[in-house]
Amino acid sequence: MGYEDRTERYRIDGGTGRRQPRETALVTGGARRIGRAIAVGLARAGFRVAIHCNTSRAEAQRVVAEIAAAGGEAAIVRGDLADAAAVAELIPQAEAALGPVSLVVNNASMFVGDTVDDLDPDLFARQMAVNLAAPCLLASQLAARLPDGWSGNVVNMIDQRVWRLTPNFFSYTLAKSALWTATRTMAQGLAPRIRVNGIGPGPTLANERQSPEDFRRQSEAVLLGAGPGTDEIVAAVLFLVTTPSITGQMLALDGGQHLAWQTPDVVGIVE
């Protein structure tokens, strides 16, 4: 079945009622895992999709081919998100291939464990660049390049852990916590033309450090007994893009993981 163009619902500016031409979405890290699901979901919704990758070009080509085979439009944009000069070229690449960008999904993340008492300066700087600086630079560039009369959206993939802090994954958590702050301050600074929101996933797909059993145990331990599927992440992105009154918010799709309360200070202890 071909992709149906349902972008009429995306073209309405909630403030003015004006309609926009068919739009292009840029999805960072769009070749794999959650990013791939988002890219395909946006294509099904009628967006042209710029699929960002750095080293995953073969996977990105497969996603482009899948979208094209179903009647959608997609292209690859490449760049290292730790390199500010490369980040500055992503939206221009997308525009050249597919037309003006009105949606940026900052999906790509660098998730490497460290602790505050054992910081590697280079790893710290790279995680800050990929997880914080790149999303902010792309939002700024979207604002600068958005055509007159258009409205835009930024969706930042954050993490439920910013609402349930631990000392693990120190650099990653610090960057994502700052991105949650940036989501709200960018929403303030870019209104009313651009809305900025976030999604805080819980256990969705096993990471490279986890065995299937590790992931099963983690997923079953959350409050609702399971984390989200990638289809829920896609649905949340589309909800944020199509709801003109929401900005500066994060949807925690985590099965209640951020609400964990059975901690050692209360379990088995009379309060």
C-alpha cells in the first residue's frame, strides 16, 4: 500500500489558520532503531523525510528505499553531530533534496556510561555536543530558515531519567537534563512560529549492553509492567506535531518508570 498524503492536518498554523505546502521533516539518527520508526511514520503521514546518519549510511539507504517503494519521498543527509560545522549543513542538505524543513526531530543520542568520579574529558565533551548542542543548533537554524508565513515544530527525544535522577550515565544524564531545560526555554524563545516539545522514552528497545533477559527484566520492572513500543513513540511525535496548543512539554512514554517509588528508604521500613 502506498503512503497516503495526510499532510492537510499538518499544514494548519494554529494561530492563523494559514496552510503550508507539503513539508519536510529532518530526523537525526533516522536510519536505525527508534529514529527509523519515526522516519517511516512521518513518511506515512505525508511528510518528505530527510534521514540523518553519520556512519549508518547503508541502513539509511534501506529506509529511503522502503519509503520510496511505498510512494513516499526521502533523502539522506550526513554529518557528525559532534561537529558544529557539520550540524550547520544538515538543514541546507535537506532543503536542497526535499524542500523547506518545518519539523526537526532530534532523535540521535550518544548513550555511554560514566560517573562523575571518573570523567573522560573527550567523552564528556562529545556527549554534550551530540545530546545537547546539536539539538539546540538545529532548532536555531530551523528558526532562521523557516519560510515566511510557515509554522514549525521541534521534537526532542529526551529520556524519562531526567525526572528520576541517578548518578549513572553522568554525562548523558546531564546533557539530557539540560535538553529538557532547553526544550522549555526554546519554546519560550521561538513562540509563536515554532513549537518545541519532547518525549521521554522508557525501555523501548534493548541497547547494545543488554541481553534479551536484561531488557525483559527492566521492562517488566516499570510501574505498568512494560515500556512503550516504537509505534507509541511515532504516535506521540504525530500528536505533538498536530496539537497546536502544546509547547514546552515532555511526554514520558515509559510505563511509569519515572514514578518508581519502591526505593530502599521506604521498602520494609516503618515511616
